[in-house]
Amino acid sequence: MMIYKVYYQVSAKEVPVREKTQTLFLEADSEMDVRLKLKDRDYNIEMVQKLEGKYLEYEQNHENYKLEQL
């Protein structure tokens, strides 16, 4: 399993606006697995990014890091 950072808008009906973009962190097998896990939420997913190495360490040390449990 890998950790992914998901950039999304709260509603799939909203036009993406950078200032309203939310993020969450999720453990999954692949980007497709991330999207499947989130399909029941009404999110407008902008981007799914795999985290590893130094970037993962940076995010884990950041105060906003919280791994979603699905």
C-alpha cells in the first residue's frame, strides 16, 4: 500500500477554484483504488498524487497531515 494526497473540491458540481481546493491523505494500492474508495463522496477530484521519500516525510511532519481511514 502507498499513501496518496488527493486534491479535491467539496462538491462535484463546483468549478475548481484553487482557493477552495481541499486535500486529504489516503492509503491505497493505486490511483484507481483511491478514486474507487472516494466514489461515494460527491468530490470533484482534481489530482491524485503518490507520496514517497522526502515528500512523504515532509507531509507527515506537517500539521495538516491526517491519514483518512476508509
